Amino acid sequence: MTGEVHRVFRQTFLLCFAACALVACGPEVVRENRTEGLALEFRWISADLSRASYFEIACDGAFGSSGGVRARERILDYKTTLSNDDIARLVALLRATGFAERAKESGESGDRSELVVTEVRKRSAFKVLGPDATVDELLAFCRDVSMRQFRDVIDSQPQPGDRHR
């Protein structure tokens, strides 16, 4: 009986091992591609190093952001999903940066923007020091989306009424 138990155990083990090998020890998460295959990591640091922002956007439209010390460490505090209109705007802004042909670094001084744009597994990383119209517009978009986290809080505050004396 012991030989039979060992044989069944060995066959079960091999079957489980083969199944794990076929799926790389677990199913892969498949994300919906809503951004034409574009993903973004964007870290901004002010020229005087007193302020920082960090943004991540995945190809499925997942948006994350943080500020301050957590932005320097690339830790996300706020997460949301972009609307279809936001995604259309994002794709246009990313394409406007010319990320695929950009120099690795540009500018001489000022605020520092570090961007990594991934387009279907091809990474384009570049840094911009100082003003750059297309990068600044992308930063404004990311900040606008990030500020939505406060919209419900601010809108729920009491509104001023008529003053009576």
C-alpha cells in the first residue's frame, strides 16, 4: 500500500508542478488597454527642492498621485480611474511631448521633471530642467486629476449664506 500512496503522491505533485510551470505559478493580470498602450511615470521637483509631485498612469486608465516626501519615494497616496475624455486628453498630451525622439536631458535650470513613458514595452525616459510647454501642460493635467480627491471634501463644506444684521 505504501508504494501505491507514493506513486499517487508523486503523480499529483508532478501534475501540480506542470500546471504551475504552464501559468508561471499563477495567472497573469491582464489590463485593459485604454491609452493606446501608453503608461506614464512622472516625478516633478521644484527648483528649490521644497515641493515634489509624483504621478503614475497605467494603460488601463488607473491614475495614482502623491506629493511631498512620499512623492520623492514614489509612493502613491491617491488612486482613481481616468474617464474616456481624460484618456483622450492624456494621449494627446503625451504624444505632444515627443517622448520617443526626445533627448535624455534638456534645459539648464529650474523645476525638474522626470518622465518615463512606456509604449507597448518600449520605455522612453527623459528629464527636463526648467520650463517646457508640453511637459508643463502634462503636469497641469496630472495636477488637475490629482486635485479631484479634494472635490468631494470641499463641496461638502457649508456654503456661506446671506449675512443678516
